[in-house]
Amino acid sequence: MRIVELIIDEKDETSGIDAVSVVESPAIESDFIALKKHEIELKEVDAEKRILMGAALIPNKQIYRKNDKNEEYYIYFSEATVRKASELFFMNSNQNNATLEHKQKLDGMSVVESWIVEGAHDKSMNYGFNFPKGTWVISMKVNNDEIWNKVKLGEVKGFSIEGYFADKYEMSFKNIEMEEIEMVEKIKSLIEKSELKTNKVELNLVDDLKVSIGKVSSLNANVNAMSSNAEKTNKLFINALAQKEIILKNYNDNRKISENLNKELNLLFKTINTQAKDLGININELTVYKDFLKAKDDLRLSSDKTQASWNLVSKY
């Protein structure tokens, strides 16, 4: 049997819920309950508050329907559609619109409380309900004696919405050109007459296909990003290898220069020390000796830095 998701057509000003009807057999199969004052406040136990509480819409609940052509199908509303419908209901000031069994317009009926069930500890559980997450719950004030008597007699047991919704599957074709629509109809006809007897395409399979297509697009985006990063990393790696070669050359050159300078300083010091002794001079008192010692320290530090720099990159 065909399953149809109903949605709100935001381009259609009439789309949404116009009124709430009190009925004997609600389509969503959830009865409301009549609350009395003593259930809320203990001060006035004999005064009736006249409030009905129940579900207006339950998300993802399949509701049986049969159209004028005797075609049977199920409808359902997503959590997002339920929430949108509840918001538009009040935005369009429809909280005072009510009917009896979708036929007789009623006065003295107002929706005074409304909320979406968010979790396991929803306050509706205090009244014996166990609605799934996303359910739209309403409380209706009954200032209509006739209806309240029907509530007491059990002649009305639940809420049923009145409004206009769009078929999500049909809506997806609204912006397609006429030739494409004809092509789709031909394909649908071929499917119906197929020798494989494929009599229906479940809407959830179409939705699953869309999700899979979306995942492919997401994967492609991730792969493109990874490819771009790999190219950048490759360029950095090539540059790093080139820099390593330059550092190796500098390392070898600086080592040779350092070794030569060390030999040169030692030879000069030996010559100066010999001359100082011949003249009877204490070399420790000479300024040039102090400069020599500082130069030796600087040379040692340069050699250490050269070796440390090479050690840093040679491990790669």
C-alpha cells in the first residue's frame, strides 16, 4: 500500500492547520482526557476546569486513508512538519477554530496550551500519556455545554486536525518542465506494467536513495579536500628536501672553516706566546690574549650550533 508523507507548502498561504475538531474516533488513535479542577488544585475540588488534553499530531504515525477513487494509502507527518504545523496554527490565530466531527462549527472552544514532546519526562506523562518525541500536544478549554456533556458521555474522545497539506512526493515535481513530467509519467506507467510486477515504489526507498546520493557528494568533497592537501604537502616535502641539501652543504662548509680557523688561532697563539717569553712579558696581561680566548669560545659555540642544526634535520 502506498505511503505518502504530507508536508506544508510554504508557498501556499492556505497550507497548514485551520482548526481542531473533537471527534469520537480520532485518526491518530489517541484519545484526550478531561481534566477536573481537583486534579490541578486541591482548593476547589468540586469545580470543573473543563480542559481537554491530547495529541493533535503524532510524528511518523501512519494513518489509513481512502480517496474518492477507493484507492487505499497511508499518510504520515515528519517531526519537522508537526512542529511547523503547530507554529503556523498560532501564527495564523486559529486557536479559537473548532468543529464537531469535522462538520459542525463550534463556539466556546479554544486551544489554551500547546507544546512539542521533547523527551522521556514530558509533562503529558503526568496524565497517563506516553507520546513519542515530537508529538504536538494541546489543551483545549471547553466553554460549550453541549460539547462538555458529550465529553462526559464519552461521545467525543479525541482531537482531529483540519487543514491543507501537500504530498511531498508530488511536490518534488512542481518545478520540473512539462517534458520531464511526461517522461516521469511514462516511466511510472512502465513500472506499473512491468513483467516483473513491480507495482509500487515505496517512498522511503526514494528518500534512502537521496540520502545515499548526498553521502556520495559529501565523500567527493572530502576527497577533493584531501587531494588538495596532499598536493600542498608534496610541495612542502619537496621544498624541505631541497632545504635539507642546502643545510648539508652549509654544515660541511662550516665544519671545514671551523677546523681551519681553530688551527689558525692555535698557530698564532703559539707564535705570540713565544715572542712574549723572549721579551719577558706575561702573556696573561696582554689584551690580545683575552681576545684570543673569546675567539676560541665563539668558535666552539659556532661549531656546536652547526652540529645541532644538522642533527635536527638529518633524522628526516
